[in-house]
Amino acid sequence: MAISKDTTLGLAYIIVIIALILPQTAAQVVSIEESVEDHTIRVDPVDNFKKYRGGYDITNIHYWNSVIFTGIYGYAIGVVWLFCGMMCGLFWIIITFCCQSHDGGRKIKKNLLCNCKSCHFSPIALAISFIMLIMVASVVVYVGSANFHFQARTSVNIIVKIADDASEIVHNATRVLGDIEKNLESSITADVFTKLNSTANRMDDAVDDVVEKTWTRRRTVNKAFKVVLIITILIITLNLVAVPIFSVFGVKMFWRPFYVFVILCWLMTVVCWLIFGLYFFLENFSDDTCTVLENFKENPYNNTLSSTIPCAKLLSAKSFLQKIAAGISHVVYEVNKNAGSLLPKGVYLCDPFSAPPEYSYQPEMCQPNTIKIADIPELLKHYTCFNDDNEKCGSSKDFMNAGEYNLVETYTNLVQSILNMYPRMEQLIECQLVKDAFSQIILEHCKPLKKFSRMTWIGVMFLAVIMVFFVVLWTIRACQDHSHHPSDCSV
């Protein structure tokens, strides 16, 4: 069962052709990154308040301007509240210096403010009521922000995993090229050898660059979410600590520390309004993202993501995969055609691909009397004489020598390596990895993202409103007490 030289060269040339085609399919893969687009029309404040119509593009500064501007309600109220605080502080400073006159060496207070004895209210009941409300709002904000951070971080990790999976597949392809170089070095020309080597290096460099950029973006995004979470937790924690202390100073009428805490709580209220606007924007951003992922899932080849996730271009590379399948099917056909001289009688090689032109990969459809390509070496072991000096081996046509066996084993392993990575390469070309990742985000994380971002901004808004009333009412209460105690005019 000796193998002819023509058959050996035929196998070698087919493997080389496959090796040269393979990089064409992998070259399109490395452009898959975590970018998305959607059709959103919003006011762009830095473009003369014109409508932004460029779609959901995270690389476009005008998109970010328009979506961040959706939180203008919180930003505006925060700025107004800060301005009011500055005006009130300035007013109190003026009153402090102007509320005293000298009469014969005595300081006499001029009652310019807060002479409202009829609007007296209980400070203890006020303090308890606001502390309870602030505790409830703080719990809502903490639960919402922590869960939103978790869902956002998980979604980012899922998208990053696309690049990791693509990297693994491309590196597997380059390892196959390396094996081809190593095992066929003596059978291919120096030009082909150089081309294989340079192609493998380019593939590795390209995919490593994509992975590095993806992980850098992941760290940036996660750091941004972490900063937002830390600021949110810090503010609600400060509120929980400052409000009771503030109330104690107000009840006990310790005016100097009381006014320090007025300023502190006023500033924390400003930050609460800003956080409200931030999470309002994050809800809109999450909604945009999930909408565009839904559109991508329905039509991955013609949507707003086509410019950043080139599924249509990847699909065009499917013809290269079909050439690989056609090459392997041709090898199987030639082997089965000469089964008597290549395989034991009655044994045929299984073609793992369907009939042309589809060439669908279906290794599980092998007939009972066929063997898989990977099983060829094990089968031929029983028909191989590994001792070249044995006269029986030299005289029998039913046995092959060790050299022929090693050659068949080498070619078989190379073809099987290509088959092993064929399904994953097919997934990349059909954008299945991206579709699966986006489907997971849509099913498991989109609703929680919207839910917890909304829960957070509602909780922060409630907390900010409570803080506004809390600071204002306590200031009125302090003003009343100053009206009743003329000696306390000076702060």
C-alpha cells in the first residue's frame, strides 16, 4: 500500500494553498471592536443648539455632547442652587456687618431679618423626619448605583471578550501556519516560506494591537464607572453623617458649627443635583446602546454599526473558507478514489463537508464505513512496518514503511488542525461571536441597566429635594432663634 510521489506532492500543495488562503479569512477578523451606533436626534449644545443627527457614535464628540446634555435638568438646578447659596452667603455677610449699631459704646442689634414669631416649628420633629427620609433615599441610591455599576461593568467585559475570542482564534491560525512552515519547509519554495512567516507575524501583531486597545478602553470605561460610583456613595455617606450632626447643632443652637454644616450640606445638595443629571444621562445612553444592539441583532449586515463592526465585509470572506473546504473535500475525494492503494480494503475517508457549493461543515454526518481524517494515523499503524531492515516489510505491498507513515501522519495532522479551527473561523466570518455577545447583553443586562439607572436618578433627585427643604427649613429655624436672641446677631 505504498503512496505515490504524485499523491504526496498533491497533499503538500493543497495544504500550502490552504495555508495561503487562511490569512485572508483571518485578516478581516481583527477589525472587530466594541463600538456601536444608533439613530438618535438630540440638541447639541456646542453646535449652536442644533439637532445632532449623526447617529449613536461613541467616537463622535457631538454625540456625547447631545446625550450628556439630556441631564441638563440636574446640571441646571445644581448650578442655580450653588448660585443661590453664594448669594445667600454674601447676603448674610453683609447683614453680619450691618446688623449692629453703636449707641454710647453699646452694641444694639437691628432686627432686619426673620422676625416671624408666628411660624415657629419643632426642631426635633423636623430633624427626625428628614433623617428618616434621607436614610430611605440613600438606600435607594446606593442599591441603584451599585447594581448599575455591576451591570455596566459586566456588559463591558462581555464586549471585551469578543476581542479575546477573536485573538485566540487568530493565534490558533498562526500556530497552524507555523506548523506548516515547520513540517513542509523542505517541500515549499523560499518565497512561499517567507510569505507564510510574514503573514503569521502580521496576523499576530494586528490582533495583539486590537486586544491591547480593547483592554485599554475597558480599563478607562471601568475607571469612569468606578469614579461615578465612589462619588455617589461618598455623597450619600456624607449626607447620612452630616444631617444628624447638623440637626444636633441646630437643636442645641451651636451657631458657629451650625453654619459650617449649612455650607457643607448646601454643597452636597449641589453635588446631588449634578449626580441626578449624570444618571439621567446614563439612562439615555444605556437605552441608546440597547436599542442599537437590538437593531444589530435583527440585521447585522445593514445597520448603524456597519461602519465599526464590518460584518458585511467579514461575510464576503466566506468564499475563502469555502475554498478551504473545497480543497479538503478534494483531498478526501482523491483518497477515496484510490482507496485500494491508500487505505485498507472497504475503508473510506469521511468528507466533513457537505456537497458543493455550500460546503457546510458537518463532521458528525460520517457514514459507518468511513473514518475521520484524524483517525488515519491510528488505522495505518497496523499496516506500517517501522523496521526498515525487515525483509517482510520490503516485500509486502500491504505494508508501508516508516517514512511514508510519518509523511501521511504529518499531512493528516496539518489538515486536522485546519479542521479544528474551521468552526470558530466560520463563527467569526458570520459575526456569530458578536451576535451572541450582544444577545447576552440584551437578554441579561439591558433591562437591569435601564432599571437601576432610573432607580438611581430618581433616588438622587428625591434626596436632593429633601436636602433643599432640610437646609432651607433649618436656616429659617436658625433665623427665628436669632430673632428671639438679640445677643446672637454675630455669627
